Amino acid sequence: MISVRLTQEEEHKLNQVAKEENMSKTDIIKRALMYYFDERRERKTAYDLGEDFFGRHGSGKGNLSEDYKTIVKERLREKHSR
């Protein structure tokens, strides 16, 4: 058993919908919760949304994250030796 505190406006809207739909307030709240749970389960993460784009335009060099310091040093040496 659970109790929910509603504002007067929320309670008025709930009563109105219950009357229009010929449903109990409990059934409306249960449906709303199920809708919320379904939406939450289907919600995609940022990774899921962009998964098709990741790695699409890579450099072809798999060591960049590991050897970045060495790569930067080499590029700086090249730049300053000109």
C-alpha cells in the first residue's frame, strides 16, 4: 500500500480524467506508472544514440591514446627544427 500527496490542481485533474474515462483513480495511477516504467526501460543512453558514428572516421592508428606524449614530442621537434 502506498499513499501519494497531490496538489489540489493534480487531484482535480485526476478526478476529471477518472470521470471522463470512467476509471478509478487507482487504475489511472497504475497505468501512468507502467507507462513511466516502460519509457524508462526504453530510454537510450548517449552511447546508444551515437554508436553508429563512433570509430567511423578514425585515423587508422590504434596507438594514439597510449603513445600520445611521444607523438606530441615528435611533432613539436619537427615543428621547431624547421
